[in-house]
Amino acid sequence: MTSLQQLTNTGITATSLQYHHHRRRSRLHRTDLKRHQSFNSLYSRSSLSLSYKTHSLPDVTSRPSFLQEIAALCEANNLTEALTLIQPHFENAAFTSLQAKEAIGLLLQACGNRKDIETGRQLHKFVSKSTHYRNDYVLNTRLITMYAMCGSPLDFRLVFDTMETKNLIQWNALVSGYTRNGLYGDAVKVFVDLISDTEFEPDNFTFPCVIKACGGIFDFGLGEVIHGMVIKKGLVLDMFVGNALVAMYGKCGVVVKAMKVFDFMPEKNLVSWNSMICALSVNGFSRESFDLLMEMLEDERLLPDAVTVVTILPVCAGEAEVDIGMGIHGFAVKLGLSEEVMVNNALVDMYSKCGYLNEAQISFEKNNNKNVVSWNTMINGFSLEGDVTEAFNLLREMQIQGEDMKADEVTILNVLPACLDKMKLRSLKELHGYSSRHCFQYEELSNAFISAYSRCGTLNSAENLFHGIRDKTLTSWNALIGGYAQNGDSIKALHLFFQMTCSGLGPDWFTISSLLLACAHLKSLQYGKEIHGYVLRNGLETDLFVGTSLLSHYIHCGKSSSARVLFDRMKDKNIVSWNAMISGYSQNGLPYEALALFRKSLLDGIQPHEIAIVSMFGACSQLSALRLGKEAHGYAFKALQTEDIFVGCSIIDMYAKSGCIKESRKVFDGLRDKNVASWNAIIAAHGIHGQGKEAIELYERMKKVGQMPDGFTYIGILVACGHAGLVEEGLNYFKEMQNFNVIEPKLEHYACLIDMLGRAGRLNDALSLANEMPEEPDNRVWSSLLSSCRTFGALEIGEKVAKKLLELESQKAENYVLLSNLYAGLGKWDDVRRVRQIMKEIGLQKDAGCSWIELGGRVYSFAVGDSLQPESEEIRVIWRRLEEKISEIGYKPNTSSVLHEIGEEEKIEILRGHSEKLAISLGLLKTTKGTTLRIYKNLRICADCHNAAKLISKLVEREIVVRDNKRFHHFRDGFCSCCDYW
């Protein structure tokens, strides 16, 4: 029969006995209630009570000085000498038993306090051999307590079992001993034996220990049963029992019941308040724990102690409430608590986690009694900030403090967060070497090293370490599977998973999430569906982490509708779920859906995270919706999110992609802390606007202020050089990236370089580079090169490139259109017809050219020759007038832009219907003089429209900004920012 069943059979549960109705924190009016006396009077009268404080010595006239000598030696920690002094008196008949008991009791108590188990065992031998003392209740109780304090359950159980007769005090000592040593199951079993096999009734010393044991095993049901027994025995008003109940319910996460017990207590001491504050804080009721602390401080009889401070400071750290933390710090200083080691450690931890490292360091340096925890806490503070240098400096300083202050497994775990990227690999290996030399065998540490090596991209080291683990746990497998999944080696991750299942281990939520990440990298919808099926069959769909991973997988596979169905079915959505869905829409080119869901999150009371705000700006960028982007900027500013580096970068990007490079620069210049991401964003912004020299200037400034360029920096600078025609500069930066910054060029870098060479007409060089690059060129490389062949009329190279492109993507209409345009530009109409026939047979259709303009919060779209707008006739009239006027200042229709085998007049008529011209005309019709026009186009702007836009800007004295599918063109005073290089 289980403990819970045995206790339930008594018919007593806390839920079967109702509390009187009362409001939270209402006064309890006591009438004829009396506290249960039980063994209180016995303990209070006995000079040998179980209190751990040393008793005052009797007057010298009534007791021999021998007892005073023993007490003095115990106080001075000279326990061996005290034992030597006691030993001769054991056989002295003149020595009274009471004096011997007093002396032995004092020494046993001192052994427990000092954890001197060897001296305690010597005393145990004397007591066991003595016929006078071997069955003495008091001394045997002292022995049980001493062994419990020394952490030796086998010894204290042996003492208990060898006693011929026992009373409740020994049972209580045994329950207390198991509880003290964390053997909560044994404590409960002894309690069940007590109430089942003896006539003794548990009292207000028994219950606090067994209630604590229930909290230790997180058995809320058993705790309720014992609570019911407490009520039946009239001990519910006992303060110590009440404190234990509050702590137990708090540990089991049942805060409402903890609060009911707390409110029902007629008397509360500091432990009561500390227990309730702790119950609130560990269960996430941060604000309530602060409120309760303030309520406690209203009672002038109560002053916070060290426990209060170390309970509330982690709440301040978790909520980033540094102001409250500073207030607690000031209070601790006034009360003289700040000198206590655990208080100082909690202060260092709070300041570190709130980002106040200077204050943390000051508190750390003021601590004159540092222990290993103190050093670990300060090291962890630097590590969390990514300051590997300071973390290691402190680690080395710790090593010279003496043998008692050497780094342990926890120290290493605290340093590891600072060593989680490739630049810190050497530091990671140094830590690993230290751990190996000191034979640290902690399983969690080995798994942490596997994870750290994986994060640094050194998967061979991670796998070697994994294979060195004799008994691999699920956590070990998860660390390696997760490492391969995060590094993009999805096949290896899946292979390891199959190995793990063959070893007899089943997956948990972390394994499932890693597998889904691997499937997302593979874009394997089928594998993901199979894992989804496993999740459903095993009831894991309710796990929020698994649900979010499934959501992310469907998004990565481009199945936004499936992801949305899953999202809508999630009962308990958290901020991560909302972020994943909003960003998923944005990533999959569904900006309207992303913005709609963002608005819904606000209506549902979700406080948006930086990720959602970044996705919102991304959606505005895709739509080139400047007005909406400005509104989003205002929202982010009010929400105090603009200082976040990622939000700042997304704002820079939004303004740049909406044609407002000046606004982008203003946002960048206003950033307080600029990191490599913000420099990359502004360099890329100038790049897509064709401002190559400005991008280069920013790049040089970036290096001067000490920011190291990364791979993304070089993509931005290469794009900028390509759009500005700065070929030699671009080639030099490509060499610099390899030779000086030791960055291995990736496919994206080669694509930028080939595009740059192609735009400059160096087609042979571009083709040679494409054929010689270490990675296989993808469709972007060949498409860019084919477009350049069309520009320069390079038929031979163009046909070679087209062959490569169509081998990679034979089902994409854009590729056939590029080849058709190459032939059309050279007048090879037979080939044009042949390519178009292939498209027709495959079922491909050319994307129609379209342009759009945002006016007054409304977006107007135009296709070629569009006549669907209500203002279509007015638009055509305006264009005719414009055409007449710009013809007077040099405009001539460029019919080579019309790639059809038709007459010149027909070509001119087609040119008049080009979508960007219609959008410009509507803009002039709907806006006042001087307003900048911003036009967006899905295809590359043709030469005729480009020339017309230059002349219109001069004629109407306005700036016209056109964003095509390659870059931005700023037309002003008859010139374009691209200098006709596009």
C-alpha cells in the first residue's frame, strides 16, 4: 500500500475540511482556540532539549568546572580534546550520570554542528558500551541528530533500530534526519510506520518535517492528506506547521492553497512571510511577491533577514527590476545584512542579470568572505555578457586564492556561455583541458561541452566527446543531435536519431524539436509530417515547445496555411508562437497576413516582442509601404523598442527599401550602440541605392571604430560596388576578405562578384569565375550572368549560360524570358518564337510587368497598358502632355525596349502604356507641386522609361524615386542616381 493510500484510509484530507470564509489577508478573530501543548512543555523544561544552540552553563557553585571545560572546548572547536577529557570519567563511579549526560550531549551537539562524524562515532562507542547510557532516550536522540547533521543516514538509522524502546522524540528525530538529508521518500515511509505501527500521535514537531518531505517529492496529493490530519489534530493554527504547509504548497506550485494557509495563520513570524514570498516568487508571481514584501515591512515588529533578501533579489533579476533591487540593497546595508556571503552573492547575481556589471563587480569586490559561489556568480555575470576575457581573468584570479577556492564543475558551466561562437573556440578548448586535467565527470558538464563545440561549429570534437561518454543519456544524444541540426547537417542529425532509438532510448520534446529543425533545413515536408504524426500519437501536441517547432517547420517548408491551422489550434499561445507565425508570414512573402496577425496580437493583449516588430518592418519593406512603415516606427518608438539593435536595423532597412535613404541614415546616426549588424544594414542600404562611394566610406569608418567586418558586410560592399560600377574596388575588397579577415567566401559572395563583372561587361571573366568557384553556381549566378549577356548582346556566352540555367530550373518562366529577350535584342525572331513555343508547351507564362504607387494611404497598381483605373483617361491625357513637353527637351522613344516583332508605331504605343509611366502620371495628378513620387516595379526598368523619368523630373521639378527588382533610381533635375549604370 502506498503512503498516500495508507494515509487516505484514515478518511482525513485537507479538502474534506473547509476553511471559514475570509478575504485574503483578513484578520482572524480567535475565540477559545488553544495551541496544542504535546511535548512542548517537556522540551522547554528539559535542559537537554533538541535545540541546536549551546545552553547556558549552570552556576559554578552548583556544577563542577568539568562541564564548563567541555562547553568551552566545544565552543573553541577542540572536539578531540573534549573527547579526551570525557573519556576517563566514563568509569568513574563518583561522576554522576546527569553530569556525564550533560557532557556527552554537549559534545554530540558540537559534533553535529561541526560535522565531525569521527569524534561523534567515538562517543557513540562509549554510549553503546555503557549499560547505563545505551538505552538512554536523550543521548540516543542526540546520536540520531548528530549523524543526521553529519549526513550519515545509515548511522542514524542504525542507532534508531538498535534502541530497545522508543518514544515519539526518537521517531521525530528519525523523520527529521531523513528530511534534513533530502531522503524525502524515507521520511514519509517512517511517518507512515509511526502512525500505523505505534500508539504515538504525531505532534507539531513531526508534521513540519513530513510536510517538508511532501514538498521535496512534489507530492501535492500526499501533502493535502497530511494537511487534513493536521486540521483533525487541532494543529492547523501552530505557526511552525503553518510555515511548513506554506512552503510545501509553494514548492508544489499550488500558490492559492499556500496563500489560504498563510492568511489563516493567527500568528506569523519572519519565516512565515519568507515562505510565502518564496512561494510567490518561484511560481512566477513576481509583482505579488513585491507587494507581500511591502506588506511585511508595514509591521514594525518584523525586519527582513538574509533569507528575505536572497528570496526577493532573484525576482528582481528575473524581472529586470533593478530599481527595486537597488532598494533592497540599500535596506540590506542599513540592516547590516550586506556583509553576509549569501546576500552579497545574491546582489552580484541580481546586478549581473540586470546588465549592471559595474555594480555587480563593486559588490563582489566588497565581499571579504568570498566562497566558490561568489566567484562563480561574478564569472557567470561576465560570461552572460559575452565578455570571455574578463570571465577568464576572473577564473585565473580564482585559482590563486587557495585550495578551498578552486574552480569546480559549476564554475566551468558558468564560463561556457561566453565560449559559444567560432571566435572563442580556443577558450573553449582551454576550459575543456582544465576539466579533463581535474577529472570532472559531471554528466551535465560533458553534455554542455558537446553543445558548446557544436555551437562553435566544431562537430568532430563534439562527436569525439560524445563517444567518450560510457553511459549515454537522452541529454547526451540530444546535445549532439541538436548540434548537427543547428549547424545544418540534417542528414547526420537524423542518422544519430535512428542510432539513439536503436539503443533503446525514446525521444523527448527537445529531440523532436531538433528533428523538426533538421527537416526544416532539408525543406522535407514529408519527414516533418511523419514527426507530426508521432507527436499526435504520443500526446506531445500539447507541449508548447513542440507545437512551436512544428509551426516553424511548416513555415520553413513554405506551408504558411498549414502553420496557421496549427497556430489557431494551439490553446496556450505564448510570445514565441506569435513571433514564429508573424515572422513566418513575412519570410514567406505574405506581408499583408503578417501585418494583420500583428494587429490581432495587439488586440489580444500580447505585448509584442522585438522579433514581431522586426517582422512588421520586414512586411512594410516588402510592400514598400512608407506611410505604414512610419506608423510602425512611431509604434516602436512609443514601445521603447527602437534602441534594440535588431529593431534599429529593420527600421534602417524599411526606410531604405521604401526609397528614403536619408531617413535610413538618420536612424543609423541616432543609434546609441552600433554593432556590426547596424553597420551592415546601412552599407547595404546605400548599396541598393547605387551610392557605392558612400557605402565604401561607411565601411572604412566601420573599421576605424574597431568593428570587424563579417561575411554580410562584404556582401553589402560588393553589391554597392556592383551597382556603382566600382569593379576594381570590389575585386580588392573580395581579396581583402580572404587575405586579411580570413573569411571564406560563400556562394553569395561569388554571386555578387559575378554580377558586378557582368554589369561591367566583363562577361568572360564572370563566366570563368562561375566555372572555377569552389561551390557549384546556383540559379541566381547564372540568371544574373544571362541578364548581363542580354544587356551587352553576347549571344555565344548567353547560350552557354542559358543551358546551365535551364538545367537547374527548367520550370521557371523568368529563365526562358531572359533567353527570349537575348534573342529579341539581336533580332533573332525565329529563336524567340522557338523559346516561346517551349514555354507554351511546358505551360509557363511570363510575369506581367506592373508598377504601384502609394497615395493617401491607398496603393494604386498598374499593369502594362492598364485601363482599369477610374482615372485611366485622365492618366493617358497627362502622359500625352508630358510626352509632348519632354520631347521638346530631348525625349525620343527607345523602341529597342519593346521586344516584339512589330512596327515602330506599334512599339511606340506599347511604350506609352508601360506601367511606371502610368504610375508617374497618376502621382502627378494626385499630388501637389514639389511632392516626391515613389514608384515600385516588379521588373527591371526599361531604357525608355528610365530616360523619360529623367526628363520628367527636370520638367516638373520633382524628385521621382523608382524601385525596380534590382535597385533604386533617384531621378532629379534630369539625372539619375545610377548615372545610367544599371
